[in-house]
Amino acid sequence: MKLLKWMCVCLSLVGLCACGLFNKKLPSGEVPVMAVYDRMVTVKGLEFHYTEYPGKGKDVVLLHGFGSSTYTWEEVAPLLNKEGYHVWALDLKGFGWSEKPLDSRYNIEALMEDVDDWMDVMKLTDVVMVGNSMGGAITAVLSKTHPERVSSMVLIDAGGYPMDMPMIIKLARLPMSPFFSKMIFGPWMIRMNLKEVMFDKSKVTQDRIDAYYKRLCTENAQDIQIKTARSIAFVDESPVMLATRDNTTKTLIIWGRDDAWIPLETVGYRFRKDLTNSVLSIIPQCGHVPQEEKPVETAKLILDFISKTPINDDGEFLLR
């Protein structure tokens, strides 16, 4: 018993020293160092961060997933912009450098309406909307709720159908998670999650860990992660499932074959089957975030889709 007691004490100290309660918080709703593509805008009283790559071509809007930010698109966005497209990437409310109000709602419908409000301020309509993971779920709902906003969409390892939630979501839903998450949070947790979502572990670099970590060190970030995790409901008759019914929006579905968070077999193929005007492209040796793990291949698929270049449909057998 005495050994067990000391082990618990040691683990607690390690957790505290990792960052946890002594972590220095960065201000919410501002960028520490503005780079050339960084922008801030006030939407309905809240500060939103986005990146903008101006171009004369069609508008392409990129939405990140849970726990992520505009950082996830830093390799794909320039590749799309190089071909002349006007590329935008948004930090959702509560994520990245955007403001993180504790008294807001963070379910898919609320986040979708925030995106719609931001697009209204930016005067964006008829765009190509690209969303990864939770951002894909938001994209699907937006295309059905505000069809004037979305001419076509790209869903990358999107959430929305019933599934076994990733461990980080399960832990966030535990009763004491708001307290314990602040105790143990540190770069080690980012490294662990990235190794789960990446097939190629060499992609989990210190620079990538730092980029995620800094944004999650902003004021209220930990509380918002938990609040969002508790608000996500990918169940039967979810808003996303309802949005796919009779949805004829032209859609490209991209999936990492080795996605350990949202499986191709139980979710990716269902999107392909339910979205009647869609094509599915599977990227081998790739996990949950193809835009980071396979940015060149991901950008090429998006560019082919926008330019109407034929894409091999890996979900074609579902229609037979």
C-alpha cells in the first residue's frame, strides 16, 4: 500500500510539472505574433482568427477538426493558392487563436451557425467548403442548412455517424475531467494524440507538437475542449446524418485508409453511400489528418475535384 501511495504521489507531481496547473496561459482571441496570412475579425461580438491566401479564382474555405486549428492547413493552403484559388482557413470558436467564451454552445449546429455568420461578414457564398473530422461534420450540416454558401464540398475523414469515440473524447466526458485535464496537460499529451491520428509517426515532429500545444495553452482552451467533447453527439438521427439525406451537393470524400479515430469501414463508406452526388478517394498509409500527413496528395485530390478532373471512385462497389 505504501508503494502504491508513493507511486500516486509521483505521478501527480509529474503531471503537475508537465505543465498542468502551472501552465502560463496565452490571451484568448488574439494571435501572439501575426504572420502575413493571419487575420482577425469581430463577428457578433467575438474575435475570430482566420488565414487568408488571396487569389483571383474560386473561394475555398477550410475547416479544422476537434482540438485543431488553422495550423492543420498550413501545407495544403499554399498548394491550393498556387493554382489561383482564394483560400481561407478559419479557427472555429473555442479553437486555435479564436476567442473561447465559456458561456457559448459548442455543438455541431452552434459551430455551424458561427461559420455561417463569419462567412456573412466575409461576404462568402458559393464556395468550395473543405472540412476535416469535426470540420467535415460542420461542412455537411452547413451544405444542407445554408446551401447558398456551399457549391461543393470536400469531407476529409469526417465525423457524423455512430462510432466508438476516440479515447481523448471519452476521457473528456468523465465527471472530474475539467480538474484532471488541467493537472496533467502538457506536450506529452499532444504527442500521444498525434501518434494516434498519424500513420507515419515520423510526422509527429517537435514543431508540430509545439504548434498544437501553444494554441491549447490559450485562456479557457482546456475547458472548451471538454465542453465540445461533451456536446458532440454522433448518434442515429444526428444533425450530420439528417444533413446527408437527400443532399445532392457535389462532394469529394477523402479518407486515410489507416484512420484510427474515425474508421473508413463504419463511417467513410456510409458518407459515400448516403451522399448520392459523391466520390470517395482513399489514401493508403495515412491516418486521420491527410492534410498534414499527405498534404501533396490531399491538395491534388482537391484541385482535381474543383477542376472537374476525373477521380477514381473507391466507393463505387457500394452502388452495385
